[in-house]
Amino acid sequence: MMTKEHYNWATLGTGVIANELAQALQSQGRTIYSVANRTHEKGLAFAQKYGIDKVYDKIDDVFDDPDVDIIYISTPHNTHINFLRKALAAGKHVLCEKSITLNSDELDEAIKLAQKNHVVLAEAMTIFHMPIYRKLTEIVNSGQLGELKLIQMNFGSYKDYDMTNRFFSRDLAGGALLDIGVYALSFIRWFMASSPKQIASQVQLAPTGVDEQAGILLTNDEGQMATITLSLHAKQPKRGTIAYDKGYIELYEYPRGQKAVITYTEDGHQEVIEAGDTAQALVYEVADMEKAVAGIENTMHLGYTQDVMDIMTQLRKEWGIVYPEEE
Ligand SMILES: NC(=O)c1ccc[n+]([C@@H]2O[C@H](COP(=O)([O-])OP(=O)(O)OC[C@H]3O[C@@H](n4cnc5c(N)ncnc54)[C@H](OP(=O)(O)O)[C@@H]3O)[C@@H](O)[C@H]2O)c1
């Protein structure tokens, strides 16, 4: 167990989401300790923007730095496993952006490596850290909504038909499932009693051969069901509806949700539940990761990440989507 007041975070990647990590730490009066990036100049610019002193000449230098405690990986999905192998073997704790790996085999390998090296491995899944989810779990566990019957999930994101960007590129492990489906699946896993085993789906492919849109139907051993509709070229509300036999919960903007409405169907009354702040999503994630690293409490839910990865792996097998690394 390593307990420190603050851990030294290194960012591996300096794109959109790495900026959000830097801003989250900044909002706490902290700074990322060091920067590793493929394009050195972009690493330097990122460091200058956030007042970070250390930029490695080569990405691999980050793994050898004894002062780095936690590495945050935010490069494209297909690059994660190679960085995970090196980081975990070097004894670093890792918070890795979604989707954590391409498939279950890669994830199993990373988990074994983390166990062997006694470090924390986690996927940066905002859903598992937003306070609203814990609040809703308390309400659900109180029994006032009755039994879970159905979950209905939408996620639509309009991405331009540029087949070279990471959303549609097969070489960058694009596709709706790994980019946005991972949120919908993590949401259903959070609320379902067990991981769904019966899965049916339909998919439409983009010209590159990755999944552009899909409909997925899932049922677990308890008979709880979920439907998911995904699109990378049509907006839909980011809405999760969780239906119990005595009422339903609607949660909007669910990847970083802060507000839900509960309708109690026996008398029609509604209750608005608010907890947490969308803008603080990465602050919650960092705090939970540091608690796990300190050995205080592990609320990173790697088990849910594994269940979600198993479903995504099965779906892509059925859809015949194979990434170059898997050939
Ligand atoms: N949790 C969230 O809310 C959220 C939001 C957005 C994205 N994400 C996830 O975060 C990851 C990155 O997304 P992003 O939108 O931040 O991407 P981005 O802005 O395109 O940045 C990508 C980063 O990865 C680096 N990179 C690209 N290809 C690489 C390679 N082959 N080897 C090493 N480094 C490489 C880039 O380096 P260069 O500077 O050299 O180009 C850049 O630093 C994805 O896994 C995505 O799913 C999560």
C-alpha cells in the first residue's frame, strides 16, 4: 500500500481528454507531474499550457521514471494494450481511457499483469464516479421502486463522414461500440443484478467496415432486459430510462449525469434527484483512483469493465468486425 497526500500523475497523450485531466487537477490547485506524447512538440505545448515541468523525449521514458505513481493513458483504443503492458510491468498504477482495450483477451492479459505487479488498473469510465449513480443506487436499494424490469439506452453522436478520423477509422479501432456503446453498456451493468448473457443485435457498417449504428437487446439470468441504440452519424438524446415495476428513472447526459427524474407510476408523482456536477467528472474519477491506489477503497469497478468488454467482444465477433491488431 502506498499512501501519499498527492500522487504524481503522468499523462500519456495530450489530446482532448488529456486537457480535461489537466484542468481537473488544476481546479484542485494541482498539476500533472509529467507528459509523454508521440509528437514531442505537442507534448511541450501541452506542458507549457498547464505549467508542467517535465516532458519526456520519448514516450517510453515515462515507464522508467521512478517518481511517476499513476499513468493516465489517453491515446486511441488500439494503442492502449502496448502502453498498458509497459506501464504495468514497470509497476505503475494505470487509469486508461475507454475503451480500455480492444477485446477481452487483451484486458485479461492486462489484469493479470496488474495483479502480478500489485498495482491498480482501471478504465476511466465517468459513469462509475458520478455521485448521481451512488445516490440512485441508494434509492433503488431502498426498494421503493420495486423490481428492475427494463433499461432503455440511447447514444447518438453526429460525426462527419471523414473516414480517416478515429471515429470511423478501422486502423484506430473506430466504431460506435468502442467509442460510445461502452457508456451505454457500463450504465446497464451498473443497474443490472448480473451481467447479461443473452444478446441479440443488428448493425449497419460504415464504408470502412466499422459499426456506424446498432441496436442491441440484452437479458440477464434474473430476466432483467435492456435495449441500446447507438449511432455515430445521428444525434439522439443521451438518455437512460430504467423501468421498475413501481416507477421509472430517467437520467439525461448519462456519461456525466448530474440530474435524474423519478416517476412513481402508482400515483404519478415525480421526484427530481440531483447529485454531483457534470463539470467535475474527472475530479471525481481522479479522487476515486487515488483512493484505490492508497488502498483506502477501490470503487473503480474493473469487474464491470470486464463484463462490458466481454459483451463488446462477443458483439464484434457476431458482426464480423476485426481490427488489424486482431488479424
Ligand atoms: N472519457 C471521456 O469523456 C472521453 C472523451 C474523449 C475521448 N476519450 C477517450 O480518450 C482517448 C483519446 O481521445 P481524444 O479525443 O483525447 O483523442 P485526440 O484528441 O485525438 O488525442 C489523441 C492523443 O493520442 C495520441 N496518439 C494518436 N495516435 C497515437 C499512436 N499511434 N501512438 C501514440 N500516441 C498516439 C496523440 O498524439 P499526437 O499529439 O502525436 O497526435 C494525442 O496525444 C480515446 O480512447 C477516447 O475514447 C474519452
